[in-house]
Amino acid sequence: MLDFVRTGLFRVARRVELVQRVNYMLGEPLCTKEELKRRRDARARLEELKKPGAKTAPLKKADVPVQIYHEADRNNRMLVRMKELLDAKGVKYTLLDVYNDQATKEFVMLQSRCKEDELPIVFVGGVAVGGYNELVDWNASGKLAKALGLSN
């Protein structure tokens, strides 16, 4: 019965901004049925894990994030070459276009100490590698493989 009341009030709260804000400040007690189920399942799993001798999945090494910041079609040839190099190494990467995002563009230029016309720039694990030539240097020296946690 309480679940019915909570989910019903949630449907009403979606339409009233003040109620939404109060719900958010209280930790979202009013929510959907799916969210209630997810929370209960998570609570049950947490209780299972708290028991002595509980089996947990072994932690696996997280993939190192690789981002290529580029600006629309600027230096597209270099972007293609960067993608080819990373694809050949089997590295998953994210392309991030900073064309209409001045704040991100300034952040990238500050971190990588480059100029606007030197985009695209590669970041590995939050560390600025640089442009295509720097990426090739990292690859040739083994620094790229080490940063990605790859063998050789």
C-alpha cells in the first residue's frame, strides 16, 4: 500500500516544481516503481556482501579513458591518423568535439599547452599527450602502452 502511495505521489510531483525540489532535498522518497525495486535490490545485495565469507566478484582493472579533443573539421587529416593509430593498437577512445564549447576548448589548450590551431589533442587517463606527433612518440617509446596498462 505504501508503495502505491509513494509512486502515485511521484507522478503528481513530476508536474509541480516545488514538490520536485522538496522531494530531491529529502533524498527522493517519491519515485517510480522501477527505482523502488532498484533500491531494494541494491539494499539486499549490500546486506549479502556484509555477511562474513560473502563471495564477491574479483575487481578487474578499469580501462584507461582515452579522449581525442577536436574542433569540427579543423586538421581532419591529423584526426584520422590519430584514430588509425589508436584503432591499430586496439585502444577504445572517445571523440569530443569542442566546436561550440569555449570552456572545454580553453581547458584542453591550457592542459596540453597548445594553440587553437593545434587541435586535435589526445588525452590518456587525464594526461595530455598532445597532437599526432606526440602520440606517435608515446607509441614508439612504449609510454602509450605503459599508460594504457598494455603489455608491449
